[in-house]
Amino acid sequence: MRPSVVLCAAALALAAAPPASAQGTVAGTWIAEFPIGLRVINGVESSDATGRARITLRLKGDSVLGTWQDITGGNRPARTRSLRGVLANGRARVETDPPDTRVLFDGTTEQRVQMRTVYDVAAHGDTLEGTEESIAADHSSVGRSRPFHAKREAAH
């Protein structure tokens, strides 16, 4: 093969590869929506409304550290939770500290449970995608895995 043909083939291969910025990094600030008042009755999941959260992630080696902050507003108290986890093969697995959560069993029996949320996500350009799952600190209750999406917050 002639050198000019090889050079053209290499240039085409580089042009076809997604730029590093399109592949993305989980580091940054993200805006996500989440269900408020989530409940499951007879296997059907519903919620009262949709909230918004600002998620800030930073990398330190293969560790992922950050915060999850409720920015819904209105009469909802602003709360911030710490996030920590690991990065492996381009995916971050992070979890919140377990706050007390009110759980209703059979619609009438209330119990306070320390629930943590585990996110398994990857960045695709300006989108963070993956799953989230709520797990009781004592593993007595595990919520179903749900799709998770967030958009990178625009620079101000």
C-alpha cells in the first residue's frame, strides 16, 4: 500500500472516532430530575411530583467524590448529601450517605429506615446515564433499579 493511501486511511479513522469531549467524564456538575413521594402499590410505581437535584462529582484517582443537592425549591427543605464511590471502565458507582427515610408498608404501617441511593452511571457527552437504586443500610429493603439521567449544567 502506498504511504499516501495509508496516511489517508489513518486520517479517516481519526475523523470517524468520537472526540474525547464527546465521550465525556463523570466529573462536573449535573442537573437531574427525581420522583418525589415515590410509592409502589401492587407493583405499580407512582409519585406525587418531580424534583430537581444538582449533582457535583470530582475525581481523585479512581475515587469519585461529590454532593447531591435538592434544588426543587418551593416548600421542600434544601438538603445536601455526600456522594462517594469508584470509577472503573468509564463508569462511576457512587452512593449517598444513608439519611432517615419514611417508608410505608402496606399503605398504613410507617417505618423509618436509613436508605442510601446507589448510582451506576457513565457520561456520554453532556448526558450522565445509568441506573439508581435505593437500598436500606441494613439491607432489609431494596428498591427497584430505575433509569437515571442527568444533563451537564451549563457554565455560567
